[in-house]
Amino acid sequence: MELVLIVWILCAMLCGMIASSKNRSVGGWAVAGLLLGILGVIIVALTPTLDPNRVNDPPPARAPSRDPFKR
């Protein structure tokens, strides 16, 4: 039983470290690792790295439609 608890805590710490290296929420991923165990580690390892310069970019502007019947 103690071994299972140690593995889950290590998964939480590993998730936090991987999330930190990918510019993601350390606390959120640590909780996910605590709840999901090794599955959380696999998920955070497969997520792409966030670019801190592109987090709050506005969506591109859309050109107006030339169709007079389309709203």
C-alpha cells in the first residue's frame, strides 16, 4: 500500500516538472498527476510546449462577405 502511495506522489511531482518545462500550469498538472497517476504523466508528456508569446493573440480578422443575401 505504501508503494502505491509513493508512486502516485512521484507521478504528481513528475507531472509538475514536465509541465514546467513545457510552460504549462505546474499546480494543475501536479494535481492531474496525483489523480491520474502514470496516465497523467503520459498525457502531459504528449502535450505540446506552449509559446509564451502566442498565448493571448487575437483571432485573425475575417473579410466581409460580398453576398447580399448572406448575413
